[in-house]
Amino acid sequence: MSPSTTRRATSVRTLACTVLAAALIVPAATACSSTSDAHGTAAATAAASASAPASPVAPASPSAPGTTAPATAAPATATGARSATPSAVPPAAPPATPASPASPRATAPAATAKAKGPVHNVPLVDGSTAEVQEVGAQRYVARIVNKGDVLATLETNGSDAGLDANDMFIVLSLDGQVHSWMGGGHQGPGTFKLAGGWTAKVTKLGELRYRAQILGLDNAVNGTLEANQQDAGAVANGVYIVLSTGGEISAHM
């Protein structure tokens, strides 16, 4: 091989190596440049993230991670709305309450209440006295008094009242009249003839509870007395009738 040929081949190899080295250097430089850019971008992003809380818009962003401001703000607003609801307003002041002492309605019953009438004494067949007093419309009270002691009390309240006081029978009528007599009782249950042409059919309903049907001449029921834990009395066409809780019935004209 000639010297010139040798030099050309060597030059070609040198040039090829130079090209190859350049080719290797360019990717490396590109890689280094990419890495540097990535580090720079990351640093810039981190710096932006670090400075983001200082921005007034960041807390209001619903997509901002790790922020609880929107969730906290919503319940606070709802609570505020409930507190402003009229249903949560406290009751009206006491002066507006209907039960206020100054309300005219509270004093109306006292204004319309009927004053009690005077007491008048009625002598009874056994020597005791009935102290009768009017306490309302067709409402009378009779206290049976003997030697200063009140032995019993009768009261009309929409109907006549009666009492069996040891075989002395007393009727207090709706108009405040008192009638008393001794004896003439019939022990029920059963059917008995009474004064004035009446017939009484007495039945037992329970403990200390009896009923008497007052029958006329045709056996029609003209009235009913019921003694339930207390004696009962009635006035039927001028005939006074008492039915006791023990089932004894007596009548007197």
C-alpha cells in the first residue's frame, strides 16, 4: 500500500471517530439540557405552589387540594340560615300571653259567678235541722245539723237529691224545698207499691248501686232513680221518693 493511501485511510478513520464522538456528545448534551429544564420547571412549580396560599383567590378555589375552607363555609352558612328562621325566635314576651293577670278573660268567671244566697233553716222530723243555701241556678245545698254537728250534706245539681239517714228519709228538690219523713221503706231488689199510686221496680246493678224504675198505673216507666255510691231522691207529682245505696226505697206525700 502506498503512503498516500495509508494517510487517506487514517484520515477517514479519524473523521469517522470525530463524527461518532460528536453524535454521542449531542444526546448527552440534550439529556443534560432536558434534565436541567425539568429541574428548573419543578423548582418553578414548587415556588409557585409555595407562594399560592398568599394569593386571595386560592382559598376560594373548590379544586385546591388540602383546603377545607369551602366545606367549612357551607355548613356555617346553613347554620346561619337556620338561626335566622322565624321558628327559632323565642316566644312572645309575657305581657302578650293570654294567661296574663291583666287579661280580661281571666277575670270574666269571677264577674259572672253567682253570689251565694242566704241560709234558711228547715226543721226535720227527728229534731235535727236542714240549713239550706242557694249556690247557683237550681242548685241548693242542705247541711243536716244536730246539736251543732253537720251529720250529712245534700246538693242538687240538675236533679233532686235524697238521703236515707237511719230510717229518716229526706228529699231536697231543685227549688230548694226540703221534705222529711220516717219509715215506710221497702228493701230491694223487688217490685213495691208506693204512696200516690206509684209502683217501684228495684234492681241491683252492683256494689252500693241500685236502680228503681217508677211505674204508672199502666206499668209504663215514668221515671228512674239510680243510687250509685250515694242515695238518690226525686219528686213525682207531689210524691217524695228516696232510693238508698243499700237498695231500700221509700215514698211519702
